[in-house]
Amino acid sequence: MPHSLHDHRQGLIMAAGGVFVLSIDSLLVRLAASDGWDIIFWRGALMGLSLSLLCLGGKRLASLRGHMMMSLSSALLLGLSSGLFVLAVMNTKVANVVVILSAAPLFAAIFTRMFLHEPVPLRTWLAIVLAMLGLLVVFAGGLSGDGLVGDLYALAAAAAVGGNLTLLRHHPTVDRVPLIAIGGFISALIALPMAAPLSLAPKSYAVLALMGLLQMPLATVLINSATRYLPSAEVALFYLLEAVLGTLWVWWWLNEQPPHATLLGGTLILLTLVVNAWLGLRHSGSRKVLPYGEYSK
């Protein structure tokens, strides 16, 4: 098996697995029954705490020493994307936020081309367009022209996600775990002035513990690690599936049946990701890997 094919498969498994775990986030947010700022605070603080324990001893921090500016930038983008998402939800309709966030793969593709000079395949551009159309179908009924400020927050969050994935792609040797830990603490600090973290119900703390100690760390590590093996635009494409899977989790657990548009748009997104992954595997299997960033035609 050519090494590039193995890497591509590993990247796909990481990205798909990470987004699958991430998709439970919508259900857990509903079950937490807490204010958005409280959720962001505890999710970030617990994620930072749990992943910091994995960094004890300093071995994981060694990869950051020669990339301090990149590490701080990545952690900041992680924290900002979480805070900007909450601000967007508080200032515009959720449908607007989700559709605008679907621009994350587009930002990743543009940043990849501009800053890494890494070619973005035509199939990826087409997949981005089709997946964004699918998400537009899902949330078309809830779109609104109101909430310009919230829409701008969502657009900034999409740019932060795309930018961070591109940054990680450019530094494949940097350990993702300490970066995500720092990003979690940053998001907690952003939320702290607006949060009341000690006034929640016991059930809420249990759900937030599951979210912050297990679900979010696992999902974020998998997705960010996938950038070692896949272009950032392809990794970002998987984020679009999270909105659809999140709706299905709520349907299954809370019996909130989604409209037909959700199922139709979700099917389009899923087919787009499957076809793009299949074409990527075929292409990876037909080329020989040279040093990082260089491939035989």
C-alpha cells in the first residue's frame, strides 16, 4: 500500500470519527439546560484541565518550543472560534449561524492556496459548493435577514476554524494536545465575565463533565490531528456533517423529528463527503509521496 494512501485513509478516519463525536455536542448542550456562557466556560475549562493532565512531564510540550508563535496563534484561534460561535447564536438565528459556518471549508481552501501554496483539487472545490448547498437546504426555512452583528460573528468564527486548520496543516509535527488544552482555557476566560458557573443544577454539572472531560477533548484532538494527513479544506468539509448528525441525535434522543428538508440536505452532504473521500483515496493511491508538500503527478 503506498504511504500516501495509508495517510489519506488515516486522515479520513480521524476527521470522520472526530466529527461523529463532535455531533453529540448539540444534544449535550440541550441536556445541560444551562446558559450558553456557562456551557462555554465549563466546556473550555474542563477540556483544558483534562488535556493538561496528558501534558504532565513536559514531553508533549517539547514540540511547541520551536513554534511558540504558531502555538499561541492556534490556541487563540481555537478559543476565539468557540467564543465567537456563542456570540453569533446570541445575536442571530441558529439557522443563520450554521449556514454561515459552512463557509469554514471555503476559508480553509483559500488560506491553503494563499499561505501554504498547496493546490486545492477541483473535486474539493466542487465538494465545498455542493455541501454548502446541502446545508442551505437544511436550514433554508429558518434563514433570516435580521441579526447582522450575529451573522458577522458567525463569519468570523468560520474564518477562525479555517485559519486554525490551515495553520495546523502547515505544522504537522506540533503536538495538538497542548494546543487544544490552551485553547480550552482561553475560551473559558472569554466566557467567564458573562458566566455564573457555580449556580447550575447538579444534572447540568454531570452533562458538562461528560462534555468537557471526554466528548470535546476526543473530538477536537481527532479533527485537529487529521490535518497531518489531509489538506485543511478537506478536514473542514467534515464540519458540515456535524449539523446534520446533531439534528439526528436530538431526533433520536428527544424525539424532535426534523423536517424533510433536513433529511434531503443531509443526504446531499453525506453523498458529497463520501464521493470526495473516495476520489481522494483513488488519487492518493496513484501517486508517490516525496518530502512534505511535494507529490508526484
